Amino acid sequence: MDWLSLTLVCAFSLALADTGTKRFLSGYRAPQLVMVRFGLTTLLLLPTLLFLPLATPAPEFWWWMGAALPLEVLAELLYVLAIRDSPLSLTLPYLAFTPVLTALSGWLLLGERISAQGLAGVLLVVVGAYLLNLRHARLAAPRTWIAPLLAITRERGSRLMLGVAVIYGLTSVLGKGAMQHMPGPGFGAFYFVLVGLFTLLVFGLREPAALRTLIRPRPAHFLVAGLMALMIVTHFMALALVETAYMIAVKRLSILFGILLGAMFFAEGRLARNLAASGMMVGGVALILL
């Protein structure tokens, strides 16, 4: 398969995993959801490490991973709470803010210049988020132009997913730092397996009851974990064939897939507006990344 086909499979698998989590596991507590999406997925992926060339990591690698692991688990915890408790159409699009926050933090903290194309991408993401909450302009008292943006703070799932976007902006930097001390094609799978094992350790100690999702798994657990594993495998297969920016830009189509699945399975309304707004956000991501 070419990189585009692999990336589309990756994006659709992620959207299906989110939909399956919301449809079949909505009654689960957050630690149980994390255990399924990270813990069980890790167990499914462990055999793949036998077939990957793994370089011996330098000692500095573990410093970067030590900083990244708690943040990755926190991000997944916020992620599952967002999609469990709020409509997919009001949560998934806010993942588009990750490259926006990365670009802005680079400008503010490091003095990195933002190109005109990058600035246009930032504006597209913000305008898309505005349109996504436009209905709140009619409900707000008093009605103001800023009401749709303020509505983001009132929707719990939107707030949680914005938190995820912020954390992913940090972990992307930490992951790049770790990669410098463990080069090679096996880094991605090894990174995710370490995150999964850390998840098992943390929640195994703090929430022993969550381990029952692994000891006595249901078919729905394997469905969600299998889709997550497929997403991860195709993610790194695609990265081996094309530049990261192209792959990540296309992968963000998972936002649009998720909105379509949300309308199909959960009767989430305003489909045309949500697709238009989210499509604008995905386009903004593409401009920033490319």
C-alpha cells in the first residue's frame, strides 16, 4: 500500500476506535477506558517488537521518556473522558489546536517566525472552532461576537480535548527529543509500548479493579484495542514512506470521519455545519504542517 492509503486507514481506524469507545464502553470509568485503549492495545502490539530493528537507547533517552510518559497517560485520560461524556463533533475537532499551540509557543518562547502560510493555518483553525460553536451566539445573554469562543469553556468535552491538544504539543517535542537518542524505524512502536506498559503499572497500582478489563476482556475490548493497534501500525508504516508533515496532515481527517460516525451512530445534529467547520480546521492544520 502507498502512504496515502495507509494514512487513510490509520485515520479511519482512530475514528472507529473513538466511536466504539463511546458506543460500547460509555458506562466505563476513565481508568477502565484507558486500560482498554492503552493497556490491551499494548499487549496486542508486543509481538510486533520481535520483528522490528531496535537500536539500543542512550542513557539520555530515558530522561526524555520519563518526562513524556506521565503526560501521555494524562492526555489519554482526558481524551477518553471527552469522547465518553460529550458529542464527538464538539470534542474531536479541538485536536486541530495541537499544531496551532506548537507554532504559537515556538513563536513566543523561542522566537521562531511564523510564515504567512502558517498564520493563515492558525486563523483557519480558530475560525473553524468559532463556527463549530456559532449556535451559542444566539443563546448567549447578552449576544456578543465572542460568545462562540466562550462556549468552548462551557462544554466539558471541548475543554478536556483542548487540554489534550496542549499536552500533545508538549509530548511531540519530548518524543522528538527521545528519538534523537534512539534512532531507527522501531522507535515509534517501542515508544507506544513503553507508554502502554507505564499505563498498566500506574492504573494497576492505583485502580486494581481496572485490570479486570484485561483479565476478563469482552469482545468490545478487543474491537477497540484492535482498531487502536491497527491505527498505530499503519501510522508508522506510512511514516516510513513519506515526510511526517504530509502524513499527520492527512491523518487529521480522522476528525471528519469521527463527525460522520457521530451523526450516524449517535444522531449528532448540525452535520453540514460541523463538517464545514471541522474541514476548515483540518485545512488549517495542513497549512501549518506543510
